[in-house]
Amino acid sequence: MTNWPAPAPKEVVYVIGDVHGCVGKLERLLARIDEDAARQPDVPSKVIFVGDYIDRGEGSATVLQFVAEMTASHPGQVIGLMGNHERMLLDFLSDPTGSARRWIRYGGLQTLASFGLGGGLTTDSRNAGDLLDAAGDLMEAMGPALVDWVANLPLSWSSGNLWVVHAGANPEKTMENQSSRSLLWGNDAFLKQPRTDGQWVAFGHQPFETPFAEQGRIAVDTGAVYGGSMTAARIDPSGDASFLSA
């Protein structure tokens, strides 16, 4: 759209798409971001993860711990958001025998395995004892600090007219008044109905073959865990949006 305002964060922002335990691709993508940022060493920048660090990929535990350490060692410069898979993990820890056991079907088995757990479970496991044991063992393996870190991940981050969320946003509501469901799981109107407030929303959750920045939306999930590349968007205060991949 010719009259669409350009994205205008206050600093250079790198937005990293869904990781899903793909350690090698994340390491290569971070190296590309470092190389890119080194070309302008005096220009401030931030790195924002859209969430979904875990599930489906074999390196889920490693990724979760690594991102937690990155955010702790670079406060304010590296920010991790919560994805729906982190929400499912927390729900499983709280109520593993109820509806939250669905996490097992959506990649939770791989996350348990990455912590050395869950060998007796299957995607259809319903035995209450086995599920309670798995949740307790995972809580112990993660430790209180990592569990608290996941539980306190924010649902959004913003700078200027750029917002970063996990899955999308309701175009009929202001960004300050979005429901957690829309931010974590997406909104049916998000990709169909453009916003009218001039805000840009960078998001993951839904894999696309090619990332894009158009009509207020910046898609950064390119299906790394399904064999695609892992993508980061670079958004400049000038309005330029480009992509790095690994």
C-alpha cells in the first residue's frame, strides 16, 4: 500500500523467528547478526526473540538455557518473548493430567527427551502417574530459576511504531489492549485485515517459505524445525526492513 507508514523503531532491531530446539541454525544466525551489527559498531541495536524456543527440535533444553543466559548477560539488549509452546510447557507443569497434557503431542516429548526425561511416554500417554512423574522430573531438571524465567517472559515488546509478538494481534484492538490468546496463538483477522493505527507487528508462530515485511506485518518464522532456514528481520529506524537467514 503506497500510503503505509514505514516501520520506525528507535534503534536497529533484530527479530529472531521460532527456534524450536534448532541449536545449530540459531548459532549460525546469531553469528550472522553479530557480523551485520559489527559493520556499524556505534549504532545501538537490540535482539528480540519471538518465542518458541522449545519442542519438536532435539536441542530444546540447550536453546532454552542459552536464551535465558543471553537475556541475563545482556539485559535490555537481548529480550526473549513467550511463545505458545512455552505457555504449554508451563501449563503442563501445573496440570499434567488435564488438558495441558496436549503439550506432549505438540513437541513436548522432544523437550522432555532433551532434558533426559520422558522415555516411557508416548504422544497418547494418559496414565496419570506417568504424567505427574514427567512434570515433576521436568520441574526438577529445569530448576526454579529457569522455570521462573519462562513464567515471566513478556508477551510483547515495542519501540516506536514497531511491536514484536509471538503469533499476531487483533487488528481491531490497540496493541496495548491485546489479549494473551491473540499474542500467543494468533488472531483470525491478523493476516486478512490491515491495521489502521500505523503500527507494525513482527511475528513468528506461522511458518512461511519466505519472510516478508508488508502492510504492517513482518513475518520471521521460516520453519527452521521443518527443514527451512532460521530467519531474523533487521528493522532500522530509517524504515528499512531486511532479512538474515541461516
